[in-house]
Amino acid sequence: MSTIRQYLVFLTGHRIAANAPVEEIGSLSKIGAAIAFASFLAALQFGIAGWFLAMDLHIGLQVALAITFALIGAAIVLVLDRNFIFLADTRYETDKKLTYVYLGIRIFLITVIGSLSSQFTMPLFLKSELAIHAQDMKDGRYSDAKARYQEKYELSDKTTAVSKLEQRSTQLKKELQTLTPEVTRQRNASSQCFQEYRRKTSTTFAPDLDENEIIQLYAKDKRECERLEGIYRQSYRSYTAPREAELASVGEAIPQAMGAVEGAKKDIATNLAKTSQIDEAYINVASADVLSSLITHSPGVFFKYALITLLQLCLELMPILLKLQAGQSTLGHRAALAAHQNKTRVLTEINRSVSQRLHSEGELQLAQHKQALVMKNQQAELQERDLAMTKHKIVHDIANQKLLHELDELKRQGSTYGRLQNRVSYSYAQVADQFMNKVVTPTVAVASSALNSAFAKPSNANTSQTESNSARVFNFDPNSQTQLKAAS
């Protein structure tokens, strides 16, 4: 029994020793038995589903597929229930709200899986009703398909066209057999005329007239009869020719129309055969459409279906209901307490780590702030130095500008005085040259010639004295320091 109890407790997610006391286990073994029963029920439902799905396969494949589906269903329920029971049993008091969330999820999954599997389990309880309703659905689908395909291939229109053509052919034949009164009158007149002509020729006898003479005697009557016959034949042809042509065209159209009708019937029959084959293969007691339609149209079947589904859901929810009723076990409480302590320790370590990180971040921010202040002071000093150098440069540039301005002014003044001095010197030199050439030189020449003629042999002393007394030289150079030089 200890081994069985270990297995049952294992189904709830816990592991125990063989000699574990009953007080620690609590109701876990009962919940494990409920999980095993729910897994068996799910395996049965999924196995039936696999059996119906493989209905058209070989018996070996059908059994293999049923076993595979049964294992899948048992595994799904076992995993879901085992995890839910373990999580609900090992939750701490502050996390009980999550239990109801898991409960809602589990109920939703059970409802979905139960609704799917009930499509295959219901034929076991509603076999006769489903079989009768499936046959009714097949008949209804066959009638609907027949009407739909007849409308698709326009069978009624094609049949109506054939009937109209046959009616027109019968009418034309009747019209050809029954002539109009006018044509009948013309035919009777022509026949009566010929009868009268034959009567006259046959009843006329004379000893002096032979047969040819008698015929010549009634030639006018014969021509009249032939004229009446020609009129009759022309009227007959005018009456019958269009009807015969129409009858011929109708006779050609009738086989074509009948061929179209036969082709439509063959297409309809082919499609109906395919539809019937599909309906026979897939509309059966395990079809969801059959079950849904039967539940909708039969209140008694719906009531039975609801009771079976409710019973199925209760059986599958039995482990959860037992868990909610039993509460938390000793093993679960111990695991929850250990998990809570571990969580508290981890949160404490996380908080300590966060506190240290915040402290280090604060110190880092303070150091960064101090470094920013030092850098700002250095930048202020650099800016002051730059301002001083800029000011000194500006003052120096202003002084240089003033000196350059003064130098330019001096150059301008010097160049103006030089130009004036050159102009004056040039004027004085030109005037002196003109005076010397025009006044002094001629005068000296005249005086010299006069003196030479007066004193033919003068002494050297007298000659020197005479030359010094006779001429004076004036310096008109403005650059010279002496204003006047004279020789006597």
C-alpha cells in the first residue's frame, strides 16, 4: 500500500518517502486517485474519438490510432491537473488569489476539451437518435443538392425549351394538315373545275366530232381549270413553305435541346453521386453537425446531452473540487513556507543590492558634480585669460592704427611739400636760365667787345680786375644755404 500511496501522491506533484506519516500526506492520496480517474476518463474519451476518426481505416490502424489518442488525452489531463494541484498546494497565504486564476484557466480548458471529446462520446448514449437524424440530414442534403445542381445547370429551362420545341413542331404539323379556308376554297374550285371538265369531255358525243376535236372544243375550260390549279398551288406553297422550313429547323433544334438536357442530367447525376458519397462518408453519428442539429430540434435530446456533459465536467473537475475542499496539506505548507522564506531572502538580497547600487550611483553623481564644478572653474579662468588677451590685443591694434594713421598723414604732408618745392625750384631755374640767356649773356658779350676794342693790350692785373669788376654771379638755388655769391 505504501508504494501505491507514493504513486498517488506523486500524481499531485509531491514526492514522499515510503514511511512518511499519514498526517503529512493528508488528502493528497485521495486527490491523486481523483487525478488518475480523470486521466482514465480523458483517455477513454480521446480513445473513442480516435476510434471514430479512423473508422474507414484498417482495424489495426484504427486500434493504434485509438490507443494514441487515449495516451494523448490522459497525458493532457495528467499534466494540467498535476501542475494545478501542486501550484495550489504550495502557494503561500499572500498568493491565494492566483489559485482562483489557475482554477478558472483549468475549468476553461476542461470545458473546451470536454466539448470536443463529447462529439465522440455522445454516440454511445444517443446512438439511435443520432443515426435516425443523420439519415434525415442525408436525405435533406440530397434534396437540397439536387435542387441546387438543377438550378446551376438550368435543367428546368432546358426541359421547358424542349417542350416548347415539341409543341411548336406538333402545331406546325397540324397547320400543314389543316389548310386555311381560302386555300381550301381554291383547291375545291380547282377540283370542281377539273371534274366539270372531265364530265363535259366524257359526256359530249357527236357523229361528226372526234376525241381531239372535243378536247379542242373544251380547251378554254381546261385552261381555266389549269389557271385555278396554278393559283391553288401557289397559295399552297406560300402557306406551307415557311411552315415546312420552320418545322425542319425545329426538327434540327429538338435533338440539340434534348442533348443539352441529357448532358445536364448527366452532370447533375455525377455531382449528386459525389455529394452522396461525401455525405455517406462524413455524415454519421460522430458528426458535429448531426449532434448540433439534433440538440437544436429535439428538447429531450438536449436535456440528455446537458446532463451527460454536466456529469462529465463534474468527474473531470473532481480533483480540483477535492483540492478546494481539503485545503493546504502539511507538505504543501512546508514547501510554501520554504519558498516564501527563500523568496524573502532573495528579495532582501535584491533590496540590499539595490541599496548599494543606489549609494554607489549617488557617490558617482556627487563625484561627477564636483568634477563638473572644477571644469566650470577652469573654463571660467580660461575665459578670463582669453578676455584679457583679447583686450590687450584690441588696445595694441588701436595704438597701431593710430600710429599708422599718423604715419600716413606725415607721408601725405611730406609728399605735398616735396611736390611744391620741386615746382618752385623748377620755376626758379627756368627763369634764371631765361634771364641769363636773354639779358646777362648778351650784355656781357657787348661789354666785352667794347672793352676789347678800347684796351687792346691790357695788363694781367688790370685784366683780372676789369673782369672781376665787370660781372657778378647770383645763385638762385633754393637748396643752398647761401643766398648769394658774387665775384668782383
